[in-house]
Amino acid sequence: MSTPQQAAELLKRKQLIEEKLEKTGKKKEYEEFLKKRLIECGWKDEMKKQCMEIIKTKGIEKIKLEDLTEEMMPKGKAMVPETVKNELLQKIQDFIEQDPDYKPQYLSLIHI
């Protein structure tokens, strides 16, 4: 279990990594990579299929976008193939390791 001080330090490190990804354009690059890989592996089609099933079951008139999103978000995250997660994680790790401002312990913050 972490202390509040450790949690604050982890949050600070995570924010530094996110800022660096944003400033260098890597965040956008990695988002595009992820979109491409999710399409290639059939994730997008499967998500669309499941959304259509939910809409069909509940009725288009009775379902709100917020409800559909709330229901599909955990399913979508769980359906991302481990290979895709690992590929993205490796890209982020490689980026961090090449940056002299970051320390090896920062890599422990990366969770997909």
C-alpha cells in the first residue's frame, strides 16, 4: 500500500510523462498507432457489433449515448488484445528510456 506522499510522487511522474508525450507529438503518434492496430485486429468491428446488439435489445428510443458508453467502456478496455497493449507499452517505454530527463523508475508508472 502506498502512502499519500508516494501517491503524490507517482502522480507527478505520470504528469511529467504525459506532458513530454504531448509536447513532442508522441501522444498523437501513439493514438494513431493504437487506432490503426485496433482496426487491424478487429476490435473496432467487435465493439460496433456489441453496440448494435445493445441498441437492438434495449431499443433505439430507450437508450442514451451516455448509457451505451458507460456499458461499453469496461468491455472495450477488456477486449483490447494483450499484443496491442504490449506493443503500445513498448513504444512508450522506448520513448521514456531515450529521454535523459526521465529516470528508470518512471517506467513503473506505465500501465495499460
